[in-house]
Amino acid sequence: MKRVILFLLLLILPLSFTAPVEAQEIFKVIKVIDGDTIVTDIRGHKETVRLLGVDTPESVDPRKPVQCFAKEATNKLKSFVDGKSVILVDDRTQGNRDKYKRLLRYVYLPDSKRTFVNGEMIKQGYAFSFREYPTKMLDKFNSFEKNAREHSLGLWGSCPVSPTKAVLKAKTKNIVPTKSYVAPTSAYVPQANTNTSPSTRTYSNSGDKDCKDFGTHAEAQAYFNGKGGSPSNNVDNLDADHDGLACESLQ
């Protein structure tokens, strides 16, 4: 009987331990461009990779001055991946590339912890959770950002003001969003060629506003702020890039 049991075990054990394990390919990081963009060598081709769900202060955009904590964010990403190899994982909800032809990927380190670089950048306060194109990790990234903000980690405790992306962008454009708002009494009518301050004009609570309903950015911003607009609360979809600034195309 013992011999029969032993024989059966010898037949079963190989089936238990020989199932194939899918190996994840790793790619060499050639360069770190900024806090959310890297260049990798993918099978002999250089590919620019945009970290999914992450947005850092601008440091290389020729249209903008270097923003608060941009260099620190870049250096932090370098500390994670510069000269190393990484695992790149896509998100089928986002497509393969963005409009600039950059690969959209989650970046992991092939270490024992399988360090999630995208998440760590937000968790440690070096990046914002990027809400404009919600990924499957959005809720997790939002919680990471909330914790970093509440504990003044990274940029949240190091910039001249308690920063949000809206504040950082406003500083570069010399825009100070209006803070006061008058309760609406009638439908808003654009008031061109008037000296009335946008912060004292009245707007309707009813209906969905579009940027074309406002004469200037300041008017749109006053309406947006007054209804509780923020990077995470896109009132009437006036904030196309979720940075806290409404109708930026208006002057």
C-alpha cells in the first residue's frame, strides 16, 4: 500500500511545480526627462515613456518657467530609475500612446518589493494625481495625494504656498484667482466694456455654463471659484485640464 501511495505522489508532484511562470520583460532607462517622463531602450529602440496617472510641476516646457518643486521631482524620479532597468505595464483604459506619441505606462522596479514608481512619486509628495485622464489607479493615487498633502510631504510642505497645481500654474501666469463671489440673482449676461469687477458680478445657479458664456478668464474663474471649483471639482466642465483654472483660452 505504501508503495502505491508513493507512486501516486511521484505522479502528482511534477504537475504541481512545473506550471510555466510568465517572465516580465525589463527595459533599460536611458534618460529621465522630468518628474513624469523617461526615455527607455525597448528592444534597441529609444521610446519616451509618460508615467500614467502622475503629473509633476513643469521643468522643461519651453512655454512655462520652471515651477515650484519641479527640479526636486525630477531628481526624485532619477533616484528611482536613472540608469536602472524597469518593468513597464500598460493600462487598457488609456490606450498605448498619448497625443505626443509617448508610451503610457506604469513603471515598476524589478526589486524584491516590486516598487511602484508612479505611486511612490505621489505618495512621497513629488507629484500630483493626474485626474484629467482617469486611470484604473485613480482612487489609489488620489488617496496617496491626500495623505501627502495632509502630512506636508514633498512639494506640499516645501513650496512658498501650500501648493496645488492650480496655485503653481497661476504663479507662472501671474493670475490670482478671485476669491469673492456674490450669490446669483439673475441669469448671467457677459458684460463687455464695463468696469465692473468680475468678483462682484452675479451668475445664475441654474443651467450648465460653457466658456463661451463668459467674456474673460477672470469672469469664468469667479463663477468657477464661487461654485466650489477646484482641480478635483470641475464645475460645468470649465476646467479642461483639471488644474483649477477655468476657461484658460479666454484672456
